[in-house]
Amino acid sequence: MAKNLLIVESPAKAKTIEKILGKDFEVKSCFGHIRDLEKEEMGIDIKNGYKPRYKIPGDKEKVVKELKSLAKSSDEVWLATDEDREGEAISWHLCEVLGLDPQTTKRIVFHEITKPAIQQAVSNPRRLDMNLVNAQQARRVLDRIVGFELSPVLWRKISARGSNLSAGRVQSVAVRLIAEREREINAFLATSTFKIEALFTTPDITGKNVTFVAEGKKYDTAEDAEKFLQTCIGAKYKVNDIQVKPARKSPAAPFTTSTLQQEASRKMGFGVKRTMVLAQKLYESGNITYMRTDSVNLSDTAMADIRKQVTGQYGNNYYQPRKYKNKNESAQEAHEAIRPTYMENKTSTIDDPDARRLYELIWKRTMASQMADAELERTIAKIEISTNKEELTASGEVLKFDGFLKVYREDRDEEDIADDEQQEGMLPPLTVNQQLPLNEMKAIERFSRPSPRYTEASLVKKLEELGIGRPSTYAPTINTIQERKYIEKRDKEAVKRNFRILTLKGDQISKVTEQENTGAEKSKLFPSDLGLVVTDFLKQYFDDIMDYGFTARIENEFDEVAAGKLKWNSMIDDFYLPFKKDVDNTIETAERAKGERELGIDPQSGKKITARIGRFGPMVQIGDANEEEKPRFAGLRRGQSIETITLEDALKLFELPKTLGEHEGQEIVVNMGPFGPYIKFGEQNISMPRGVDPNDVNMEKALEFIADKQKADAPIAHYDNKPVTKGTGRFGPFIKWNNMYINVPRRYDFENLSQANIDELIEAKIKKEENRYIQNWPDEKISIENARWGPVLKFGKKILKVTRKADDSKYTADELTTVSLDDVKKMIELQIPNAFTTKKAAAKKAPTKKAAPKSATKKAAPKKK
């Protein structure tokens, strides 16, 4: 048994450190937090100074038991959790659970998993920093209070069945940012201007004619632009002035958590959660320094290492040492920026290709941060128009010395790029008084654009600018608001837009109207209708929680607790008392929030049409509940919002489901489902291609889709005298036989499957299925199956435990092959009370659903009240 037990957070880190420390140390992982707040009564004793009540979760009991045993048999226990507030809190919880004295237990910290860093940490242990523990505890307690107090308010005041409504101090503010940006975009009215562009041709240094562009003023109207072009008829063009200015570009600072998340999103399309998972892998395997940091510092060791690499690979003239300053005053200067642990490793040895790409990004950014400026030469030529004395401007840029650009160029967010910004090319040689022949001059209509929707990266940037949250909070916050369905990450397709071009060529002015694609967006954050309604409700009744400045001030107070300048429970007290008053007042006085918006009058019934949030999500409604005839309801389609849907769009929703007629004795109905538009042909549901508007589908088009489906479903072979068909689904290509779906691996030529291929695939699946089922009752949708960790029950889509026998002993594998269906049902009812009586009750209600109005998209909708 090793004399020393050293506890870290992750098993991957434990393996790496144990190799470094050798036989005197046994390194074990606690797998993150070992205790959490109790769920009952918030887990906080409000009346006793907000004292938290912690418990060990069931999934951590085994880990804690092992650590206790190892701690008893070790001479000394060392704590080596991460050096941040969460890590310090985990160390404190370990002291509490393992019976260690926080004043004497050795606590070590390091920012990189290398032999020198680990050995230095062991040589210089410190004590637990209770200020950091209290700061983490303050955040946890305050966020628990906000969540536990606000969420029930939302449950009472917002109808949304199936929605996991919750509120949070940082998450609600993040949703507000996205909601306000969406409304800004919806309210934006594009204005157009006409940009003057003149094309000239002149020889370059080789004598070859090249064309370059010079720009003039912008004009507000087509008439003004045309008047200007008319004044240029017959004009001569002369170079009036040439300015050549040197320019420099400097590299960006090395990565912090936030800037790594932003750049990984821009360059590689990673979400912030994906970036942090990959960075954690790289850190735990010893490839990079600690990945949760807001510091841009580099250690002296790192600086020397980078110098060696830059000068060795590129030469002395490429090296320029730099010290960067943190914009964030509360940044922990003791930490380092994110960097490779060994600069000589240009790539990572990790198998994951995405992790390797992220490592290479970090390596390039770190190298570039200590390299020379890029040197440019910018040329600006002023060209005079003889007939009106106006000037055109041509500009070009030449890279004289690439400097840090040899390794890395930082990307920018969409909102940081000006509308008229373009990459400047190189101008041909020009001289003052040189006459230039005009090819043509255009006035091109260009439209103003609203601020773009947030990406995950630009949202992180905004939260950081506002001082909301800290490096460790961004990824879980963005993940939570997506899971809660307050926002969604999706693409937006481009729409066609007309724009006008006026062209002066020779002495003639021509006018044309062309089309361009506009508005396309990829992986942007859109608020859901639920997110908009919740945001409005919280802003109305809890303006402090939703205020950017207030949320940032709370973060600063956490920092003061961490610095020992503020007592954590008095900080919570200042927050809680007025907040609790708001909660009680809101529950008592606030009306239910529906986000209701009146669209107009239904031309057929003369009844009012409204859009609102209902129990089943966003919808439109014809009529009121207090009228004799029940209202009709229709759910909104993907991409539609109660804030922007028009009366015309709403009326279209009530046209579905639409019966087109009969074919081969079976009814054809067009409808919209949760996965898009489809045709119901008898008992068969046939999906229509994405983008097809079901309202526009007629009988002829429907028959085409049916024929395509029948062709696709035609047997490609037979096995055991039963047909085999093929298709492509969510998980790739498959064949279907005897109601069994069989994935087709890449090694097969899916387009040209032979009978031998098909036999092989089906036989392999049959063999697998034989081993899968211990017993199967398909009609009841019940089975006992072999799973990875032992037998399980399957009831519909639910996976349940095999419960114990009456004498509390476990079933053997042989016994499960003979257990009766009635006994299995009893096991299910122990875990899902009334599982089978509920099914019968639901069956009796089926006729009522059929009796609902055909025009209602959601047939259960009339039961909403």
C-alpha cells in the first residue's frame, strides 16, 4: 500500500499523475463533486444563515466508500483538485466526508500536468482556501434559491405542458439577450443606398492589363444615383493623389476559456460544450494547461519555450516577446492562459481528430502571440472626375512581412465586420496625373442589415463583456437554455431579394433588376415562443434578476467573497429578502402569461383569431373559450412564431389536414406532423421532401410522392420467402426484413447489394436478436432483454430494472426464461404505478379524439381549458 493517497477530480488525470509520482503515491479520482445540496426544502436552512444541507448522491456512494477505506490505510491524504472555486469546494467536501482537517490537510495546485509542475506542487503544498470555498458556496446557494423560488412561479403562471420550466440567475439573462436581439431583427426595416463602383483597366508591372475598382459616394435614392451617373457622361478620369502608408497588425493574446470557445466556434464550428469536453481531454492527458481561466499570462518557462520554437522554425526576425494585460480586472493573474504544455509538440497524440484540431489551434495561437507584427503597405489613390470634380477612391494592400500571420490569423464575428468591408487586393502601379480609361461605372443598390443573431461564440463574448458569469459557467448555461427549449440552435434559409443596378458604359445609362440571396444564417440561436414569454414575464416581475448590471454586480460580489472582503451569507441576505418579497407578491397578484397576440378576424366564421402559448406549445386559435362553440386550435410550424405570424399564415394552418380524394380505394390526406409535411395514404404515412408546403400539394403532386415511395419500398430481394426493402434513415442506410431494421455498414456497396450481402446482414441480425431477448411479448410491447450490465425489462420505450423476488433474492438467468408475463407486469407496476390501468383509460377516450373538428391540427386541443 502506498504511503500517500492523492485525490484528483478525473480518472484520466489520476492515471497521468500516478505515472509521474511513482510508487509512494496512490492517485485516485473522486469523479467531480461528491456531495450536493439536498433536494428537499431547497437544501438550504434559510433561517439559520442560509446554511446548506449537503448529501452524497446515490451514484457517488461507492466512490466515497472506496476513498474512505483508502484514506484510513494511508499515512497522509493529499488533495489535488483543480485550482478554481469549484475545485477548492470539492477539496473541502472531501475533507468533510473523509474526516480530514482543512487546516492541516495538504492541498496542491498546478496548471499543467507535467513532471516539473507536479513535483513542484508536491514540494510546496498549501492549505485549503476557505474564501474560495465560500465563494463557490455562495454561488451555489444563491443559484439554488433563484431556481427553487422562481421555477414554481413559472409553473403556476405559464401554461406549457411537457416544458421543463425553470429560471436561473445567468440563464435567464442569456435568454433575454437572445430574445432582445430577435425582436430588434423583427422590428428592423432595411433601407437601401446606391454604392458607386467604377472599373478601370491599366497595365501592371509586367505590362499585362489588369482591372481594379474605385469607389465613390453612396446615394440614398435611385434618382440621385442616376443624376450622378449622368454628370459623368463624357468625363475623363485622372489620378489626383497617391498616398502610401505603412501599417501593422499585431497578434491576439493567447487563449482564455472564453476566447478559445469563440475561436473554436468560428474556425471549426464547435459548440461551447464540445470545445470544453475536448479541452478537458487535452488537459487531463497532459497536452495543455488548465482550460478554465480568464488570464492571458504566460509563465517564464512557457515564454522561453515559445522563443526557442519561433526562432528555430522561422528565424530571429519573427520573434517578438509580449506581455498581455487582462481586460477583466477580476481575472486570476496566478493562472496562465491556455497553452500547450510542451511547445515542441506541434500536434497532439490524442486519437480524437477533433481534439487534435483544437490542440493545433491552441498551439498556433500561443506561437503567434509571441511573434512579430505583420507589416503592410496600404496604397490609397484619389481619382478625379473631370465633369463634376467629384473623387473616386481606390485602395490596395500589400503584405511586406508576414510576421505572426505565417502561423495564425484570428477570425472575427459577423457583427464586427462592416457591411462594406472587403478584402483589399493589390493596386497596379499608378502615378499622379495619370489618365485612366473607364470600363464602366455602376450604382449598385445595397441594403442595410440588422445586427446578426447570436452564435454560441458571440453570446459568450457578450456575456463576458457584460461581466455576467465566469469561464466555467458559459458552456453549462448555453446547454441548459437549449435543453429547456427556451432557445434553439438552427439554420435559416436564404430568401430572394431584388436589387437594382444602374450602369454607365460609353455614353449610355442602362437599368436592370437582379436577384440575390439574403438572410441565410448557420448555427444561430433563436428564441422559442416559450423563451420570449418567460423572458417578458421575468422582466415584468423580477427586473433585478433580469437586469444586466445587477447580474454583473452579483458576480463582482462573488469575487469579493473569494478575496475575503465580504461574508458570503450576508451577501445572500442582501439579495434574498427583497427577492422573496417579489416572489410572494407575484404568486399572489400576477396574471397568467400567454404571450397572446390578436391577428384579425376569420373571414368564414367572423371570429377573432389569436396567437398564443398554450398547454401544448405555441398555437393559433379561432374563437374564445367563453363562446358556445368551442374554439378551434392549430399548432405553429417550425420557424413560425406567435410574435411574427400573419393572419394569412394562421388561416393556412387551419386548412390542414386536407383531404385530396381517393386512389386505389384509399383516402389521400395531406397534413403537417412534428417531423414535417406528410401524406396519409390509407394506413401509410409518406414524408414529403423538406421545404414542400403541404397547402400547395394537389392530387397530381400527391400521387407523384406516393409513386416515389412505392418505388423506393419495392423489394430488392427476398429472404426466407419474405421481401427485403431498403431505405435511408436518421442513422444512415438500412434494409428492412420481417419488420426488422438492419443498418448497412459502409463496407457494403449500398446501391448494389447482392443477395449474398443481404443474406449475411439478415443472418447476423437474427443471431444478435436471439442473444438479445430472454423473453419477448411483442403484442404487449414488453420484453426481458440482455443489456450491458445485466438483464433489464423493456416496456414500450422505457427501460426498467428486473426487481427482486419475494424473498429479496435476485432472479437467475435461467429463472428469467420461465418467469410469467403476469409476474413481469407486477415488476413494471412497482416502478410505474397503474401502468396498465392507465393504458385502458386512454383507450376509452380514443373515440372522443376522433370526434374533434377535422380542421383542428391538434385533435386534443379542445380540452385545453
